[in-house]
Amino acid sequence: MKKQEIFDSYKNNIMPTYTKTPLIFIKGKGSRLWDIDHKEYLDFFPGWGVGNLGHCYPKVMQAVRDQVSKLIFIPNNFFHIPQAKLAAEIVFRTFPAKVFFCNSGAEANEAAIKFSRKFGASTPLSADGESSRTIGKGRFEVITFENSFHGRTLATLAATGQKKYQSGFDPLPEGFKTVKFNDINAVKNAISDKTVAVMLELIQGEGGVNLADKDFVLELRKLCDEKNMLLIIDEVQTGIGRTGKLFCYQDYGITPDIVTLAKALGGGLPIGMMIAKKEIADTLGPGMHASTFGGGLVICKAALGVLRGIQKEKLLQNASKISEYIFQKLNELKNKYPVIKEIRGMGLMIGVELNQEGKSIVEKCMEKGLLINCTHDTVLRLMPALNTSKKEVNKAVGILEEVLRGN
Ligand SMILES: Cc1ncc(COP(=O)(O)O)c(C=O)c1O
């Protein structure tokens, strides 16, 4: 297909749900991508958080090749080895838990919401920390936060604390209350006898790379324990080494009741996962929830390749080292260019807040061969792969500086 035929096919045959950038990529390796004209790009936002190991990570490619040559699909009413291995690996690396497999972040969060409702249907809220004094069963309300993002299904949209994603889709499912981020009193005030869970991103990605305060998270954990509410941590974007730990909650020193994962876990293939503490995991029994493709052979093999790669190549250590370096480099830029208001983030989840809109900067970086993102109009978002080198950081920051200089 010629370039114009590709663009025409999109225009004529595919619903216009994405703001498209007119680039057609045909090859990728590590942090590099090549387009149809063989122009090379440095990808500092690989796959919107999917590419934690960069493009075409060898262990993932090998795992996929190996599996497709043996067996591609087997439904979930049978057993298979890659699913058993991946579940055991995840439980080993998190906390005593059981997992549910699905295909995306929204589905993982949807599963967490269903799980919470089932849990709330049979367990009461504790009042004032006294487990003996209870105020009602049949709980279903989930507290979420302003500027959060939890997905595009109707329930996860209702959980998302950003009106712009919700408008036009009323009526959304009831049972969600959105409160101010990092405000423990706002959470306390929102609790009713119907509240069953709190859903939180420790770093809001789509919402502008906003970090949860450590004190807030610790208080929230305590509050959830006191009130017998589930603490759901959405690690769809922060998980799988993004922040320098395998899971961001490990940076906060808490154990969640539920963790949701997707994006980077599959190394580029679609996967979603809900992890729930062992003592509550059997809340969902046979027939209550399912996914035809969830936890398929190929994707589980790929995810095992991701986890092995992170461990064998010490990529968490590399991410922390590169994080320090890139923050230093970006802060040097901040000192030179007043257009940069703030640099924030954790590990390799980085936001560069500007005093102006970031769209034109992203476009100019792209012209010069650097791919980054802009969220919330003014926040440049960089999420380089965990195996990024210092040389690649120098190149990326160099391009960004050229653009800022000419701005
Ligand atoms: C924190 C968070 N949760 C959920 C989702 C939804 O994931 P998916 O697009 O895989 O449904 C996203 C997507 O960006 C996300 O960043």
C-alpha cells in the first residue's frame, strides 16, 4: 500500500476516535523506530507506557515465536503452563494474592469494580475502626480522584475523575464519588455506609503526572483498614518497573488490597490483570467473571519474557540510574529556559510542566526525530524504556533543548 492509500483507508474505513499523527511506522528496536520513509526516531514515549522494554524486546519475540509454533489458543476452562507460571511469578513478586487475567487496563479496573461490589454485597463497613460496630451491608460505592484516568468502559469512565472523557455518554453507572487528589479529609467526608473501595493511581499519568503524597497514601491505607474498605491501586501505567520498582506501591511502603495491571506487562501484546489479596480473592467464584482471551498462552509467555528480562538485565537498577541522569539533565534545561515551570515524576515517568501549551513543542521534537507526549495541555510527558542508555538521554534532551531554544 502506498502512503496515501493507507491514510485514505483510515479516513474511509476506521472510526475517527484517535487524534492521529501522520506517521506510519514499520520497524522498531529498543528505543528506536523507523517510519515508512526509513526516517529514524528516538521513542521516549514508547507505546503510551506499553514499551517499558522498548520495541521488539528479544526475550519477548523469542517467547512469542516459541509459543505460536506449538499452540496459540486454549480457552479458560482448561489449564495451561504459561498462565500457571505467570500467575505464580506475579504473586511471588507482589503479596499473597490470586490473579484474574483479562486483556486491557480498563478491563482490569472493571474487574476490580465488580470484585469490590461483590465484596461489598456481603461485608459491612466498620464504623470508627470498631469492627464490632457496623453500619450496613450492600456496599457498592467507589471513591476515586479528580484528574484520575481508569479507562473507557462505562464503569471505568464513571470512575475517571475527568469530565472531558465522560461528556456525551450519560447516564454513566452510579456508585462513584470523585474527590480531591491528595486530600484525606475529602476522602473521609465522601465515605457513606455504601462505600466499599477507594481507587487510586499513585502517579496520575493522563491527569498530568501528579504524584500522590506519601503521607496521604499511608493515611488512606489506614483509613481503608479501619473502615473495611478495599484499597485499589491502578498500576496500569505505573507498573512493571516504570518507577524504578517493579510496582509503584512498593515505593510507598503499603500493601494494596487490589492492584490492576496492563500496558507494559505484555511487552507489546494486550494483557490486563487484577491482583487481589489471597484472603479476599475467592470473592469471585466460578461463572461470576470471565474473559475469552484473558491470560492466553502467547501473551502469558510474552509477559514471562518481560519479567525475566527485567530481572536478568537488572533493568530496575538501570531505570533508577537513568532516572537520576535524565532528571539532572532536565533540571539543567529548567534553569536555562523559563518556559519550564516544573519537572516532576518518579523513575522514568516524567512530566515537564510548561508555562505554555506543549503541542507545538511535541510536534517540533517529532520533526527532529524525537517522540514525546503532551498531556493536560501543558505537561510534556516522557516515559522512556527502562533499558534506555545515557547516550539516548543525551540525544533526546539535546533535541528538546534545540526546540526550546528556537521556541
Ligand atoms: C492509569 C490507567 N488506568 C487505566 C487505563 C486504561 O487502559 P487501557 O487503555 O488498556 O484500557 C489507562 C490507559 O492509559 C491508564 O493510564
